Amino acid sequence: MRQIKKKSEESHLLKLNHEISNLLTSTTSLGSTLNHLLSICCKIEGIHGGALYLTDRITDGLKLVSYCGLSSQILNHIKNYDFSTPETIFVQNGKSVYFHSFETDPEIFASKQVKQQGMNLIAIIPVSYDNNTVANLNLYSYEVDRLTSNSRLALESFAMRIGAIIARVNAILSSQESEQRYRSLLETMNEGFIILDENFIVAYGNNKICEMLGYRFDEILGLPVSFFFDEVNKEILEKQTRKKSGGKNLSYEIAWIKADRKTITTKVAPRAIVDKLGIFKGSFAVITDITKINETNRILRNKERDLIEKTLSLQEVNTALRVVLKKRDEDKNELEEKVVSNIEQLVIPLLGKIKERKLDSTQKSLFEILESNLAHIVSPYSKNLFSKHLELTSTEFDISNFIREGKTTKELAEIMGVSCRTIETHRFRIRKKMDLNNTKISLRSYLLSLQ
């Protein structure tokens, strides 16, 4: 009879073990998975209730996540535990403990309150994975105060599987959370993002690329990427495709055909996807709309070209002006030389003949003035004086010539037929125009320096 009972127990435990094995391939949520795991443990003979705690990865405390067969009175006492409580320290030892009711520490997991409800705390089993305690399993019974050796072995096996399942579900959830974060990032990008399979078929496109091309995602999913290009840009695509298949990831420009048949110029930054053997499995790319940038650059290039043309035109005009000015200076010099030559050849000889005649004193003075003025005209001094002091009046110019020759104020007054005061006024104005009023330089010395 005892042998039959033992075989029946073993058969039942194998069945429960099979149920837990099936959970290893399950994709249920962590909460429902843990509830299922605990219910399987409570199917072991003599176990009527249980509680499952997860170890908080941040605080190292214990968090109650599942329970079965426990009254509300017991639940009021078996709560979450922080890292410093005796329960948490007890679990962190990593060893399973199976109790007689009288052996149970009344402070551990509210054993006293559990006993008052007519139950025994019969097992505390830490659940580990990769040498880390990830959970804790507590089991209770109304009928027994100890578990059979088969039940203990089964629970130890269950605990190992529970650890693997928790780790697996956490990994799935973490992967799902990570995927969701990345998907949210891709969907909020300011640039387009597209994924192609190994046959260059569109496998994914974010909101931005759909907006850029004017399609919904379901309209571009499954299309060959060549669908969006004309013949010229297909050649660009094929050239870049060969590079990507060879593992090269170089950015390039390409123009896409939108849903409205207009084109959009983009900068594509691709990245090949290869497996562990280096076999090409597809690619993804960040796509930036540079249509406006290119248009702006085109306008700037046109303006730059116009500016260059205008600059060249201005240079030609400046060259022409320099030629004209040079010609004017040459004509001016030629004219001056002709005037000087004519005076020297035609006027001065006549003056010499007049000078040989007898002249009265007035005629003689006027003749001297005329002769002096003509001499000044043909001398470098006059040219220097005119070039430096164009603001001089004709009277001031005459007076400057007489001063240079050493005429006094009185002599100038007699020659010019004015008062000495008038001559002094002219001298003052001449000094002012020549910027000599605040200097000790004499007017005659300055005029002589213009020779």
C-alpha cells in the first residue's frame, strides 16, 4: 500500500513538473506566470497555500506578487519586507528551510499569526538564477508539519525552474520595454528611418519617412525600395547596394519619387546588417531631406556666379576708367607742354623785343609783372603751387609769386594798387590756406620749398 502511494505521489509530481516545463515556452505576462507557478506548487499533497515574493533589484527587499489559499487575516501579516528585515536577511542566505511548526521562529514571516489561523509554515525556499536570489517561495499547510522527501526534491526542482522562468519573463519584458523605447525614439525622429531585408524590400519605415514620401506605412511595407526611384537614381541605388552588401556604409545623396510624383532629394546614411558569419541580412538607414538645402545652395551658387560676373564687369570698367584717366593725364601733360612751348617760343621772344624799348616806370613795373608771371607759368613752381593749393584765388596766387620773389608788403601794395592792410589780409589768408598760421615757418620759405 505504501509503495502504491509512493508511486502515485511520484506520478503526480512528474505531472506537476511537466506543467512547469510547459511554462518555459510560455509568453504570458510575469504576473499570470507567477500565479500559475504558485498554483502548481500548491497542488503538491499536503500544501494548501503559498506566497511568492520577488526580490527588488534596486532595494533588495521582498515584494509579495502572488499568493493562493491564504485568508485575509494571514495576508494582513505577510507583507512586503525591506532589505533590513529578518525575513529578507533569512532569504538572502540562499538555503531552503523545511519546518516543524514548533521549530519556526515566531518572528519569521508572521509564523505566530499563521499558526493562529490553523496553518503551519512548512517551507521557505529561496529561488535563484545565475547565483542571484530572484524570488522566495513560502508554503503553508493545514494538515502536515513536514513535507516528504519527494515533495522537497520536487520543490527544489520547481524552484530552479521558477528562477529560469522569472529570468526569461524579465528578459522578455525588458526586451519589450527596450523595443518600445527604441520604437518611440524612431517614431519621433526628425529624420526618416527605414529598414530593408536582404532582398531590399521595405520591412519598416518610421512616421517621418512616410511623411517625406507621402505614403502610409502599410502602403510602403513589402515594396522593393527601387519602387521609389527613377532610372538615374536606380543606378545610384544599385551602386550603393553593392557597397552595402560588401560591408561599406558610406553616405550618399539620392532623389526619391513621392506619392504626388514630385521628387525629394535626401542624404542617406546606411548601415548593413550582417550575421555572425558576416552574411548580409539587410540594412537600415537614416534619411535626411536636403531638398531645401540643395535649393538654397543652388540659389547661393547662382548669386555667387552673378557676383563674380559683376565683379569682372566692374574690373573691366575700372580698367577702362584707368585707361581714360591715364589718357586724360597724358593729354593734360601734352597740353601743358604745348602751352609752355608756345610761351617760350612765341611770347617770351616778343617780350624781349618790348623790353629793349624805352618804358616809363609804370610800364616797366607792369612789364616785370607780366614777365614774372609768364616765367612762373612755365616753371615747376607754379605747377606745384596749383597742385597743392587749388583753393588759392588768382589774386592770392599773384601775391604768392611776388612774396616768393622777395617783394615787401609796401612794394606789393604799390604794385597791386591797394593798401598795405589789404596786402596783410591776403598774406593771412594765404598762410591759413597753406596751414602755416600756427607755425613759425615764413611764407616766403614755404613758397621757395615748392620749387
